[in-house]
Amino acid sequence: MKVQNEKGIALVLSLFLMAAMSVIGASLMFLSQTETYSSMNYRLMSQARYGAESGVQKAANYLLYSYTAPATAGADPIGNYNTNVSPVTCASGCTVGQPIVLSASAAQASNYPVPGVQAAFLAAVGGTLPAGTTTVSYAPYATLMSMQQIDVYGGGVQTIQTWRITSDGSITVGRTAQVQVTAVLETPKFPALMYGAFGTAGTCGALQFGGNTQTNSYDSTAALGADGTPVTSNSGGNVGTNGNMTESGSADIYGTLSSPRVGVGSCSDGNVDALSTSGGATVNGHKPPETGDIVHLSQAVSLPVPTTPTGVPTNAYNGNNVTLLNGASVGNVTVTTGTLTLGAVGTTSTINMNSLIMTGNSTLKILGTVILNIVGSGQTTPFDTTGGSISNLSATYNPSTFQILYAGTQAINLTGDSKAIGMLYAPQAAVTITGNNDFYGSVVAATIHTTGSSQIHYDRHLSSAFYTVGSPMLNSFSWKKY
């Protein structure tokens, strides 16, 4: 017997199977399309992010190499900024009370006291990148987060800043992708590694102490002794060199010796050791030196050379009974009688000289804070106080009130029987200290030779008052997409 109602069941099953296959096929098509869109979105997002990162890099490049930070005076004075808040806000010359911003983005307005700087930033940092048949555009802006002026060891005053750079990158290929990248451009500072005396030369006798010479230390922030002079300590008068220290006679180093060299004994060009000593000379109060008296440096210390001012005259200049104030620029100054006065009470004065020679009973008088730049063009001894004296014995004995900066390689003589407070920074010069000088502060030179009964009293406070500037760093990267 035949069952008539089973006719056509194969066709029905085929139709069901075809429908199921159609659904699966459509699903695979949608899945493939989703993967394609996802890949395209990832590619667009990545391209937009690369564009945004390019904006960060261009903004950082401008701030590092084309931008000049505000200074005490000039076209962009630091008085235009409120540096007591973060971000730094405008105090004058722009929208007062609002953050300082340099912008190349239409979404963020600039707010900077100098219009020329705004225009230069806008022209330098905006742009596009090619991406196949289209382009990626980027538009960064930079917000000033902090700013301060610091005393730089061997370089006067410097302004350091921290900027937060924000950059938007975008690309449109049928659809638009936008990514924002943020980074921080920071210039760090470090306390200066300072000594009572430091010889930068890597040779034998870079430091030479003979006779009854001595180093010790004091603190210019502490009260003076009963005799009106600082209370010195037979410790902390540390010295250092990239080469060898040679001691003789009754020289006393009341502090440590730092050097990348090792060994004690005879020194030669082919075998530069750390210390050569004879007679009754001591290091850190010990003869022979004990463990810890000689500090081994991991490498030679590299110190920056001061900037040499330009346009300084080289003609003869009579400094007898003359006063030079901030901004003065004179040639070869000779003081034979009377007094040469530099600076004024309550001010900071930067004065340029080609050379300074003092003879007879002449006096160099320092008022306020004086930064003296010596050029030394055509001079074998650009700074010589033989026969003269330096008068700047302030109530605080603060050496930073008189800074002598010299970038050349010629000789400097500090001689006589006087007291002086100052910081001598001449990392390529040969310095000689003789007589019965009491020098309160710090001396840096290629070589330092002391004889007689001269004493170098290192001010321990200098290590917390002066800084070295580190290399700028980009850090704290973050990003988000729209």
C-alpha cells in the first residue's frame, strides 16, 4: 500500500535547508562586513593617533628649540605670569587669571602675553600627514603647568618650565576618526654637586695644596661667631678633581677628596692616581688617608662652560674710583689706586669686562649681588688681584653675592692678604691662590694651585641654593578616542 501524503517532503526539506543556509550565509556576510569595518576603524584610529602624536612631537620640538622662556626683564618678563598656581595663569598682557596656553587648535584659544610667540607656535606646530589617498590632520596646544627661576651653578639665573601638551589627530575616509594624545614636557633640576675646590683637568696636580693652605666649611645661613666671622668646621671642606691632587708641606684638607682616579702615591702622565702627598699634609684630618677619605667617582665630572658675552670692548679702561652698574660692558680694566665699585645695594647686577687687573692698594667693592663675566680676549691673565683686595664682607657671608664667570683657558690670580666672599667658576682656566687669603665660597677651575697660608672656606649652603638643569623629558603619555 502507498502512502500518498508523503509526496513532496524532499522539496520541503530542501527549502528548509536552503533557508537555513541562506541565514548562515547572510550571517557570515554580516560578520565579514563587521570585521572589515572593525579593521578599518582600527586603521583609522591608529592613523589618527599617529597624527596626534606627531602634533605632540612638533609642539615639544618648538618649545625646546624655538621658544625662549620668560626672563626677569625683556620682551617677555616673568612678571606677566602668576607662577604660584598650576597651571600658571596670566597676570598681565593677556586674559588675566586664565591659564597660559599656546595653541594651534581651533578648539582651544591661545592665551599668552606676547602675540609674536602665539603666532610662531601656530605656524610651527599645526599640520597634516599623508595617509594613502587622504591626510591625517593634527592640532596641538600647550598649557604651562609650572615655571620657576633657579640659580644655575656656573650659569646665572635660568627659567625652567613644565608644559602639558594636548594634540588632536583626525582622519576622514567615509567616516571620521578622532584621537587625543596628552603628554608632559618637563625640565628637571638637581642640586648642584659642589666642592670648596674642584679641578676639572684629568692630569697630575690638577689640585695642588702646599704651605699652610687649608680647606674647611661653614654655613652662611647660621649665626656669625663672636668675632663677626663665620664659625668654621674642620669638616665639609670637600675637594674634587677629574685627575690628581698633590699635597705638600702642612696643607690640610678638612673634607674628602673625590676623583674618578684610584690609588695613592707618585703620579705620572701614564699613571694618574687620586692622591700624591708629602710632608705633614692631611686629607680629612688623616695622614695617611683612611677609608672614606677618598671618594671614588664613577666617571669624570663634566661641567658646562659659561656663556661668553659678545660685543665687550677690548680698550684700556681706568677703574680708579669708578662705579659700574647692571648692564655695564667695559674693556681691560686696571685699578691702581682707590676703589672700583660694582653693583648697588639691593640689586642684582650683571657686568661684563674683558679683563680686570688690580695693583697697589686698590680695592674691588661689591654691592648687592654681582655676576661678573670675564671675556679675556687677548689677555694672558684676564683676572688678577695681585696687590689689591676684594671688599664684599656682607653680614651673611653669602658667596652667591659675587659670582665670577670665565669661559677661557688663561690664568687667574687671587693673591694678597685679604678676605673675599665669592664663587669663582672658570672650568677651563688655571687658578693660582697665594698669600694669606681667606676665600669664603667655592672655586672651580681646570687646575687650582694654592700656596702660603691661604684658606678656602666652603659654604655648605651652596649645595641647596644652586642647581644643575637636567635634560628635558616627555613623559606621562595618555590618549583617548572620540
